[in-house]
Amino acid sequence: EAGLNAVCPRWRLSVLSKDDNGVVLSLGVKNQRLIVSARPFRLDIMQGPEVLLSLNSRGLLAFEHLRLHKDTDKEEVGLWEETFKSHTDTKPNGPTSISLDFSLPGVEHVYGIPEHADDLKLKTTDGGDPYRLYNLDVFQYELYNPMALYGSIPVMLAHNTQRTMGIFWLNAAETWVDISSNTTGKTVFGKMLDFVQGSSENPQTDVRWISESGIIDVFIMLGPKPSDVFSQYASLTGTQSFPPLASLGYHQCRWNYNDQEDVKSVDQGFDQHDIPYDFIWLDIEHADGKRYFTWDPHKFPQPKEMLQGLMDKKRKMVAIVDPHIRVDSGYKIHNEITSKDFYVKNKDGRNYEGWCWPGNSGYPDFTKPEMRAWWASMFAYDQYEGSMENLFTWNDMNEPSVFNGPEVTMHKDALHGKWEHRDIHNIYGLYVQMATAEGQTRRSGGVERPFVLTRAFFAGSQRYGAVWTGDNAAEWDHLKISIPMCLSLGLVGVSFCGADVGGFFKNPSTELLVRWYQTGAYQPFFRAHAHLDTTRREPWLFGPENTALIREVIRQRYALLPYWYQLLYQAHKTGMPVMRPLWVDYPKDTATFTIDDEFLIGRDLLVHPVTEEGSRGVTAYLPGAGEVWYDVHTFQKHNGAQNLYIPVTLSSIPVFQRGGSIIPRKDRVRRSSTCMENDPYTLYVALSPKKFAEGELYIDDGHSFNYDTKKEFIHRSLTFANNALTSNNLCPNCNFLTSSWIEKVLILGASKPSKVLLKMDGKETPVDFEFDTSMSVLTLRKPGMNAGADWTLLLQ
Amino acid sequence: MTCVHLLLTLVFAVSLGTPVEIQGPRGVPLTKKQFYVENKPFTCLDGSRTIPFDRVNDDYCDCKDGSDEPGTAACPNGSFHCTNAGYRTMFIPSSRINDGICDCCDTTDEYNSGAKCENTCKELGRKEREVLQKMTEITKEGFLLKQHLIEEAKKGHQEKQIKVTDMQENKKQLDEKVEVLRTVKETAEQPEKEAKERHLKAWEEQKAAIRLEKDKAKMAEAFLELDDNADGFVSVSELQSHAELDADADGTLTETEAQGLMGGAEQVDMSTFESVWPNIKDKYHSESQPEEPAPVETPPDEVKEPVVDNDSEPYPEDDISEEEDEDDEDEDDYHEDDDKAPPTIKTPEKSHEDEDAMPPYDADTQALIDAAQKARDDFEEAEKALREMDDQIRNIEKELSFDFGPDAEFTYLYSQCYELTTGEYIYRLCPFNRVSQKPKYGGSETNLGTWGSWSGPENNKYLLMKYEHGTGCWQGPNRSTTVKLTCGKETVVTSTSEPSRCEYLMEFTTPAVCQEPANTDLSPHDHVEL
């Protein structure tokens, strides 16, 4: 139940009709009905005459009930014991798998079920392996492959021009998903022929879910709009946690920053090269003998001094805390877990031990609430020695990774209380991050928001922090795949996603590194990371020209932080993904359904990163018939519903703002996001062809829960209509004071006014402006109102 | 003193007040003050536009080059000038104005952020002057030392060149000497060889004669023993008493068999026994010494050499034994056992030694041997001297071929080593040779690279040394080390680090990189700005 929100709305279904073989139930919405048939058993969800979704229409429902092993049973190989390489799974309950099929008439596009290094649109699995969901520490994963990776979210979205639906298969055991489609293999011509001849059968996608153990527990989300599915799923598993603003800045990581001196000189490097950053990260080598919560006494003798140095620059640090605990009687954490009997047990009831970074390690049983409470208490400032309020946490290896275990993870017959590991495997990592985030919240008495990054995840992990795509490689294809991987996660609730910028394994070429920064700067979690064996790659190590390119894109990221922050707030409130496939906002435009080399940030920015080596141009699809898009760098206007060829150089990052939107930016980029707290805003008003635009502005202290507990925030709507730009309060009973003000307003696609007036507090004052005829950009000079105030700017 | 102090306080107070109003726009350096004239339109320094003066530093960026906002953070590309009286003047990016972090030591960058900055310029200035002074002293002394090093190197270089020339001359003579001695040796060895062969042949003949005598005596003895009835004949039945002579090994010597051995005769006399003896002597057991095994003939190659060692090639053996000495102690033990073993095994042979040992060489032969040995020794000695000479010449030539800097100032580092001990390791730099790392608490040494090349920047490549192709890293590159050289009085390794895996950085001070101190005025220059 950890995946689920505590409170889930539920109501009784009313019986519409009934006969010998079944009942018809009303689903409460309009003309939606559920038809339950007994023989053969199936469920059909209908709207009007249309079948939306059928369960067990192919009769693949299967349920291997629990039983006792009798010696008289005929032995079938693998039934009561399985071996994988040198590992034996004792399977004391025998086979326990479950399965069910789902049919989706009218659906050709299904998405989700991360984590896989594959295209956004799921492929059919006929004749191949199904998509596998089993959290694993995969060494150098393969691309375009349904193999299991670090995390599992058993949620699939189905989409067509009429409707978006979702299937949430709540099961934390090893799970497989088979997908087949009656249109597979048909060429566009073939489909056209069907259409012309009128012989077309309705396209349909069939899905089968199989889990190794547990019960069939399925949630169907009926949409119909994409945003409805997101909020329906959010009502089940919660929304993205609202992260501290600083965590949306740039993160500098490496395995490993060697010592305090190294940290200091990298920190200074950023200032010398005038590149902003918010977090510097320490990997496993920082701890004393991989004993997490400790510091290497030679390399990091004065952690507080180091953290204070960062704090003086308004910067922060993340130190890794992994869930494998060194078995060492001189280690406090190990001793306490042992004495409290919090370790996972093996099948014989002794503490389960496996090999990981520290050598022989125990694995705390994070499924135990008492264990999680104790773990959380370890983050208290007086427990975690050397920690300060600007130290945050990274949970790696929480699949869990067991170097000498089957498939580098825990034995399935290990025990979490009475539950076998096989039953809860995929949710172990969620609990680790949950307990860690809880610890970080508690250390401040519940005042400060936590920031925790995790590698393993499950449905609901979005509530506890950020996720990254694991150990990728410095290859162009890995840069490319970062887009569909984060898009898939966004669709199933995890918005705060990123990939290691530069690629974890191997050394990137300079061009790849620059392109990766340009891509990563426009993805939610923006962190550069590198393997121990790679050469150093801080942004200034590739010559002044490349330093300038990287500086430029990181600055673009920082200027857009107000927009990112507002989108994370929206995701937190509504479940809307931050980084989205185009079809989420253009659900009727079939041209968008398979696009995964470009994406939207919120509704208003469209990004087409350059992910090809030596590229001289990209073709971006600009959606929306009758809409316009503005190049954010040149303000050049382009029409929607077209494929636009954009010539590129190494400095190009094709980004477009939607006509009809208003995006607040902070164009005074400083060395960290915290330094920019009180800086003024510039509003980028991109007019639609009907000379309309709208947007929002969200402001709070950037780090505490006061936005929630004390309603200390500013939330305003910004609307441009009838030649007037107005700021309205969306939360009149909120209170937050900001010293930020509006320094500039850019109106793209405007015509030249004769006069501009600011109406505020019942007064009208003229505002200076400039008009650029070539690009139709009107710039209002220093209107100067406080960002939290009510005001109107009139163009006359 | 009091007066001076008061004055300083006054200046300090003014600078903490609102000096910018008096000095002109905030953040403008003295050199550009002329462009910012109060109440006159301001033209952006790139000439792009002209704006009213009240738009200078009004917290809005009007100029593309950022020049209208020298004192605010409004322009993304602007820069702010801090006077830093008492310390160095400095430009900081505009983005650091009022960001809550004290960047200028005179606190002028944080005039509106609430940051509590303290004026640290005086202290910084003092420290910098101290450092500068120290650096100047170091540079001065270092440079003097460097001159000395250059002198030494020059002298050494010349000496070495002279030495090489001399040595090459000597080598020529040695070459000749070796050739002469080789001829002498070969000339002496020919008669030696002949004499030794003669001696050996004579001894072989003598040994054969002795063996024959012995056999005859044995035969006579056997005849007497076999002739039980002492009738002067050995009969078939008498022979049958010696079962060991049984040919088909069935344990008994039949009459037929015995007769066969006797060549068909019923009995043989002493003289005929001579023809029977070869048939039985191998198996025959003397009745007086029944247990004694048949004497083993010593193989000829184990014949004990005479005392004088005439082996003409002693080196290979010497080499082998040296190598073996380096081996495990077990093997040494084995050798010791070997040395102890022979007496016990060889004891029975000892009794035969007198007759088996080759008699000493006669005086003439010995004289020839002695003469040849002396010739050999002389030749070897000369050859060894030649080899040593070659090595020396090669070493000096190698040293002379190194790039020891424009004035050979790095020469003194050659064949030296410098160590630095850190928490875990002892690092060792042997310039122009190799860099290594050894765990402090035991463990084997790791090669961090052997001398590669000078690899400093184009204008002075002698600031960095590169050592390459060290021990390979697991799944990684071979270790390499960059040595960064800085001016210092002492020659010391001051730090080591591993910025990237298996790529080490070592800092090394040496007078050899000290530049001639510029004749600059070290007095503080803050008064200019005041």
C-alpha cells in the first residue's frame, strides 16, 4: 500500500441491469457502464455503444493459488525450486504467478511502464521478450531493449485522438508486459488500403500483464483527457514532491570529488569561469570505508568547514547514502540495525548478507515502518556527524544491488518479516527514498523540504524526490534515449527526472558533452556525472569556446528557473508532467503520437535538442494548426502544424515559446539560484494570432513547507487580452512578501503602441517602451511593479 | 603615530559612507570616469546609443555592452570595479553585486543586500605584500641559486665532454690492448691444449694397463677359490657351487650350464681358465667378500679434474650462480644440502681415488697451463675494463643528450630522487627518470610514469614535466604524472594529487625555474585610486 496515497476516493456502483450471466453497473459518469459477464468471465467498460476497455476478453486470467508442497506431487522442473547460474531459489510456496489480459479497441499507441531504455511509444512484443519490470543494477545497459532496469512503474497509458486511459497494475513482484496489436506490420499504404476499401477492422491493442506473485489489483483510469488520467493516477499514488528551488539548478557530480581541497577548487572553478551551479556531489569514496553517514578522515577531515564554505557561496552539497550497510562491529549504523533486528533475513531466518561496495553488507528491511523511522532519525544533525542544513542525500544501489546475488540483486526467498523478497522486490527502493526524505524533513522539525535522488523506484516514488536514468554511457544514442526515458517517467507521475549529463561510463567527445549540456539544461533534473575511470570533465576543461557554450546553456537554465519552479509546483498540485510528449497537449494531432526526439516543458516551451553528431540542422515539428511559435533566441515567429527545418551550429539549442503564453524569467543569472532570490522578473509575453496570451507566476521562499503549512506564497495569473496585460491574484488568502519586481516585459508578435500606461493602486503612470519592427517585439522598460502586486499594463 | 592612525580612520569612515556619490557613478574605474559625466547624456561605451544620465546605474540595462550599469546587477555582461583601497583593485561580474556574498574586500559590491561584509582590504593588502615580499625574496635567492646551478651545469657539462673525449681516446687504446691480449691468449692456449691432451692420453693408457693387471689378479684369485680340491684344475662340479653364475636364473647352475660356461670342457687349468673368466667374471662372487657389490665404473665425464682449474670460460658459471643467489632461500638450502651430500655418497669411491685420480701434470705441461691462464686473465681483465669504459661513455652521452633547459639549469636534478610522504603513500620523483608511489605501511611500489617530455605551455615548456606509461590501471589507462615546477629556494615535492583516475599531478619547487626578479616597486599602489 506504500505505492498508494493514504486516502483514495471510493463510491458504490449502482446496478443498471442484471441477468443470469452478469450485471451491468453504472460507473457514475455520463453513460459509462461496466458489464460483468460470468461465463466466460470478462469485464467490459463501455461508453455509449463503444467498448473502451475489456478485461480477460482473451481469457488469459490466471491465478496460481498458494499450496503446500506434497511429496506425492509430480515434480515438474522449476515448480518448487529454480536455479539461475549458481543461485538457487527455494520457492517454498511453489509457483504463485498471476496474469490478466486487457484489450483496448481503437488504440494504437500505448506508453509508460518505465523503466526501459526504449522509444516513447511502446512496441509490440510479439515474437520477442515482453517488457520486464524488475529493479536491477544493470551494468552498461543496452538501448532499444525491453530488459528491466533500475526502476519499475507498472502503469500503462493508452491514447488515441478521442481518449486517453491508464492501467495501473499494482504489484511489486517481478512483472512482465506483453503487447500485441492488430495493426502491427501494416504499412501506411496497407492501412490506407483498408480505409479505402472500407474493410478496415478497428485497430486494437492487446496487453497482457504477468506477475510472479501477489494478487491481481488493477486500477483503470478512464481519462478522457490526458490531464484527467494524470490527476486520476495522482489521486492513487500522489504527486511529484515539490522540490527546493535550488535543486532545479545545475548539479556538478563526479565519482568522485577526491577531498575537501578538490571540492574547494571545483567550487572556485565555477566562479572563475562565471558558471552558475547549486549543488556539488560526493559519491561513495567520501565515506569512511563505505560506511555511509561517515566521512573519510583523511580526505574529508572537516566536513562542516567544507559545507560552511559552500554555504557562504549560497551553494549546497549532496552526499551519497546507500542502503547496503557494512557488516562491521565498529560501525554504529550496523550495530544499531543489528541490535534492533532490522536487517532483511535469509530463508533460514539469519541476517541476509551480500556483497556490495563496502564488502560484506547487510540490507536494512525498509518495508518495516519502525526501521524507516529509525533510519529517518539517523539524518538528525546530532546523529549524522558533519552534516549541515545544506547537505542533501542521494540513494543509489537501492534496487537493491547485491553484487553476488542472482542478477546482481537480492535472493527472492530472502524474508521481510513474513513476506518473501519476491513479493516486494520492486518497491524496496521506494521505501529507501521514502525513509531518507522523511529523515531530511524531520531534521528541520518538518520545516524544510527534502531533496533526495534515487535510482530505484516504483509507483509513488514521485512523492519523495528526484530520479535519474542510472548508469548510462558517453554515447550519442544514450543522449538520444534520455528523452524518451524521462518522457515515459513523466507520463506515470515522476516529473523530476534527468540523465547523467555527459554519460556516466566512458569519455564523451567535446561535441557530445556540449550537446548533452544543451539537452540536460532543458530536462527537469540537470546533473553532470562521470565514472571514476573517466578523465575530468568540469565545464571549463575543453577550451574557452566550449566553456562559453556550456556557460551559455547553464545560464539559459537559470534564467528559466521561475518557469521550471512554477511547473514543479503545478506537477505537485495536479500531477501534470513537467517534461511532456507533444501529444499530451496536442492529443488530437496524430503526428505527435510517436515524437520522442523533441518535447514540451510545461505547455509553453518546445525543445528539440540536437542529438546527432556533426549535425547541421534538425527538423522540429511545431504542433497546433492556427498556432504560432517563437524562437526564444531570435523571437522569429513560425506557424504551427509544420515540420520546420532549423540549421544549427554548435551553439544552437532549438527552443520555441508557444504563441499565447507568458513565461516569467529571471535574466540576471548569478552564481547560484539562491543568489537570485530577490532579483526582478522579465515577462516574455508571446502573443497568439488572436493577440492573446496567458501564464502564471509562482513565488515562495524556495525551500520550506511554509507554502503549504502557512500559505506563504504568491500565485498570480498573467493575462494579455485586448491590449492589456494584467496580473491577478490566484490565491487571495495567501500571504508572501517578495522584493522581486518586474523589470521588463517583452511582448512578442506585438504591434507598436502609441503609449503604454501602468495602472496600479488607482494610478496611471506612463511606461517607456521600445519597438523592434523587424521581429515585432515590444519591450516595456522598467515598469517596476512588485511581483506580488495587482497591476495592468495598457497598450494604447 | 596617533595622528596617522586618526587619519586612516577618517579615510576608512569616508569610504564606508557614500563615497560613490562623490567619486562618480558606482562601480566605474578611475580610467573610465571621464565617460560618466553627471547630468550629461551618457553614450554607451560601445557607442551603440545615448541615454539620459539618470539611466546610468538606474538598475535597468540599456546598453548592449552593459556600460550603463557599472554599479548594479542589471546587465548580464556588466562588470563592477572595486577600488579595494589598501589592496588590489578588481573587476567582478555585475552578477555578484548585491548577491549576499562579499566579493570586494572594501565591501562596495554589497551595498543593498543586507550581507554583513567587513572591510578586509588592509589585512589582505598586508598579507599580499608579505607574500609578494616573500615571493620576491624567494625569487631573488632562487634566481641566484639558479645562476649557480647554471654555472655548475656548464662546468659539469664541459667536464663531462672532456671526460668523454678522454675516455674515447682511452677506449681506443683499450680496444687495441684487448686485441693484443687476445692474440697472446690464443697463442698461449694452443700449446697448453696439446700438452693437456698428451697428458690425458698417457693417463688413459696407464689406467688401462692397471685395470688389466687387476683383472688378472682377480682371475688368479678366483681360480684358486674355485679349485676346491686344489688339483690345479677347475672342474664343472667345482663351478656348480657358485649358483650366482646361473644363466637362466632358475636358482641352480646345472651341469650343462656350467659346462657351457667352461666352453664344453670337463675341467680347465689355469691357462685355459683365462678363456672361461670373461664368461663368469661379471657375476662371480668372491667367497671371501660375498656381500660386496660389483665395483661401479666411474663414468669418464665425472673424472675428477686435476686441482688446477683450466676451465677457459668462467663467466657463464659465475653468472648462473649469481642469479641463483638472488632466488629463494629454499634453493640456497638445497645448495647447502648438495654441498654436504657428496662426502657420504662418494665415500666408497674414495678408496679407488688413488688409482682413479689423474696424476698431476708434469712440470712442462703445468708451465704451459700457467702461462695460458695468465694470458686469459690478462685478456679478461682488459675486456672487462673496456666494457666498463663503454658503459661509462654511454651513460655520460645519455646524460649529455637530455634537455636540461635553455641554460642546463635542470642538470642538477639528474640522477636525484625526491620524496613526499602523505597520509597513505610515499611518492618519489626521480627527475628525468620516473615517478613512483609506495604504500606507507608496506606493499609494492607502483610506477606512476617514466620520463616522457617537457610539456609546459608554448612560451615556457620547462614549467611542466610529463611522465608516462606507468603501471596500467584496472580497466583504465596507464598511469601518468604531470609535474608542475614552481620557483623555490629548495628542491622539494610539495604536493601530489590524482585529479583524474590514474592521472597524477605533482607540485615541485626548484630554483631552476626562478625568473630574474623584475625591478618593480613593491610599495602599495592604493594611493593612486584615492
